[in-house]
Amino acid sequence: MKALPEAGSDVIELGMPFSDPMADGPAIQLAGQRALKGGQTLAKTIQMARDFRKFDDSTPIVLMGYYNPIYIYGVDRFLDDALEAGIDGLIVVDLPPEMDDELCIPAIAKGVNFIRLATPTTDEKRLPAVLKNTSGFVYYVSMNGITGSALPDPSVVSGLSSGSRVTRDCRFASGSASRLQNTRAPSEHPRTVSWSALQSSTRLPPA
């Protein structure tokens, strides 16, 4: 983790291992199983961020995972520990907008960004609900299917950010494509940003 910024990483997405990652493919499922078998816990994952912050206070850290480990840990305790450890944002893939009271609203109240997912199948009716309580940026899942299964179509990503489907000023980051050869956004669509555009001296803006 310490070597990632020097290798060019602009944002660190730190996974919270979970036994049943239903939105992920075999690569991440197996990685989670190896981590759990090796004794990794949510507390240890937060500690990794805390240790990282001892020498790097500028690279944003986003925890990504599922709600069950957070629920077991305790929402208030989790948010307090995450904030103290220097976590900038959360991506919790199995908490839709209808469940914002569970974690999204409490996280934003404490100053931790809650980053929402949008997908190629997010339609005009659904998108406002996705955007409503999003903070930090919108994470655009750039393809249908599991991570690494195919290359995304960049025109779909840029089309989302072009303004026809977005009714407020949002920042977008495109991801979920480990085989993607070039994640840099076209300059003609400035609201679709690369990870580097999210980096600042204060990391992600406070929620």
C-alpha cells in the first residue's frame, strides 16, 4: 500500500474482505477468501489506513466493500474509527439509496464521503435517486458484467457525463474494469475525471 502513490496511484481503493462478495467476479472473490483465511479483519483493514497516514496525508483512501462487516462492527464505531484513521470515503455496493439511513446519512454527517455507484443500465428514472446523497464523486461502473470480463465502451462513460443524463454538477470516476487499457477521460467531457483529478492537498472534499 505504501508503494502505490510512488507507482502512480492517485486514489487508493482499499477493499474490506467479505465472505460473500455478490457483486464481484472470481478474482476478487478469491482475493477476499485469501485475505480472510490469512486473518484479515475490518479492524485490521482500518489499521492499514491508519498506518499509511503516518507518512502520507494527501493520497485519498476509499474503503470499498459490503455492509455486513460494517453492521457487525457497529456503524457508529466504524465511522469514528474510519474518520480517525484518515479514510476519505466509502463505497458500499449493497446499500441502495432506499437504505441511506443505514450508513450513507450517518457517514456524511460525520464527514466521510459516501460514493454511489452508477452503471450502464442506470436509467433516467433511477439516476436522481443515485445522485441525491452522493458525496465526493460518482463511481461509474463502466461495463456490464464482472470485473475483468470485458473492456468497457468509453463512449458510454462520456455519454453519462455529457449533461443529458445529469441534472446537477457532479464529478465522475470510471472503474470496475481491470482490463481497461486507458481510463483517462476524454477532455471534451470534463465532468468525467480520472483518478488523478480527484487528488488534492486535502484529499477528497469533506462530505
